[in-house]
Amino acid sequence: MDIREQKQALRKKIRQEMQPLPPSYFQQAGKAICQKIITTDAYRQSDCVFCFVSCGKEPDTYPLLNQILSDGKVLAVPLCRNEGQMELRRIIALSQLAPGAYNIPEPPEEAPILSPADVQLALIPCLAATRDGKRLGKGGGYYDRFLATYTGAASLLCPQKLIQDDIPLEPHDILIPHVITE
């Protein structure tokens, strides 16, 4: 089995393990992760934070998104495009979000585009991760492409129950050694 097949098999296994986890687990994990993030130097020193908008069985980022805005920071969220590309778009209120690609809440087309260079802290999602920052994404490559050009601080947000002992890596996979769990 090659690495791509190993990753697909692991994605299937993780999704099966996630099935019995209630939505309340992801809400509680998100709140606890938010509390940890806002105490980090990387967060406190950032003027602009890029964060995914949670959907389904991901740590709930809505408390964090609200905190970023209430702290007066610039908030960038992803707008998915074709072929695994995403744009960073600035929002000033969560009410601007509406279901977009893959039914994920996204900013409107008219939201200002930001560059990865504008961002001091990127908060990255995963399907699963290892403690040393190996990330298993959902397979679309959106965050791999972003991380290939991003040079600022990054944290990987992963609920404790999705931490793995190992994840196979491909040459394009980028480690994010700062993993935050609840």
C-alpha cells in the first residue's frame, strides 16, 4: 500500500471512530482549545489571525472567531476555490458567513482578500494529528497549498480523541509542531 492509500485508509478509520462522538464533545473541545490559544504569545502578538470556520465534527471555532473579533484583531477566514485553492478573506462579523463550498460557512465574495503575508497566526484544522505535528487533512489539499507559502506562526487544532500515534507523510506535507488539544 502506498502512502496515499495508507492516508485514505486512515481517514476512513478516523471517520468511523468519530461517528459515536457527540456534537457536544466538539463544542467543549473548541471552547477549551480557544481558552488555550488566547493565552499564547503568538495570539497576543498577532494583529491578524487566519482561522477555519468549523463545520460538523471539528472543534467548534465559533467562540474563538468571536474572541478574535472582540479583541480587535483582523480575522481572516477561508473562501474555497477550484482545484484545492482557497483565498483568505477578512470578515468583521460572523453574520457575514453563509454556506459555501462543501456546505462550509464562508465569507461573501465582496469580503476583502488578504495575503498570507498579512497573517501572523494561522489556526489550522485537521481530521487527525500526532503530538509532534503530523497532520491528516480531509484530502482536498487546501491547507497543504496554503502552508506551502505561509511563513508565520501556526497552530494545529485537534481534539484529544483524534490524536494518533503516527500519520504517514508525503513530500508535500508540512509539520505544524504546535498542536493544541483541549
